[in-house]
Amino acid sequence: MKKITDGFYLADINYWYDREVSLDIELMAEYIENNEINNQNALDSYYKYKEVDAIHNGEYDVQFIETFRNLDNLALHSIEEIYKDFYPQLNRHSTLVIIMGMFEKRFTSLCAFAQRQYKIKTDLKEIRKRQPTL
């Protein structure tokens, strides 16, 4: 059985973290792992299915054109770099935005619960208005 944390208790919410957040974190960990697997699968597909054609522009001038999934290296520097670095970084940045949104949603719901539980009159939106902008 999973150990319940000793740390977070709020009013009627026993072990809020274990009940509300830990499942989200586990799901995000699986999502991240799945994205990394997909990144590697895309790179493996690139190595397996890329096509290289040679264009002869004369007796001694040969240009190699690499194509894969409607991309070619005529306009792009390297398709390999795209699948090795660029696409995985896009995935990771998108995942970070998703994770931050998840934590923001959980924090907002916790604040709303605390506001109701402790009958706090100040709304979270009012607190945001009081903060100085940078």
C-alpha cells in the first residue's frame, strides 16, 4: 500500500497532496515518458525510412538530397537535427506548459477551498490585482 505523506493537512482535507496531486504527477510522469518514447520512435523512423537521392550537376558535381516525411535538406540545414533536437524540444516545452497549467489549476482549487472553508472574504483575483507588475 502506498505511504500517505505526513505533510499537508488543510481543514477537512486529509492528505490533500496524496488525494489530489499525486495522481496528476503520476499521470504527467507517464505522459513525459510516452513523449520521450515517441521522440525516439520518430528519430528511429527517420534513420530507417529516409531517402537519399543523388543529383548529378555535371561530371564532378553531385548533390545529395535527403528527404523524409515531406521534408528535404534543400531548404533545411539538417533533417536529422530537426528530429534529434528541434522536435523533442518542442515536445518538452509543450509538456512544461501543460504541467504548469495542471499545478496552477490544483493551486487555484486549493485556494478556493481554503477561501470557502475559512470564510475568507478576499478573492484570489483581488490578491493578483494588489501585486506589483514588473
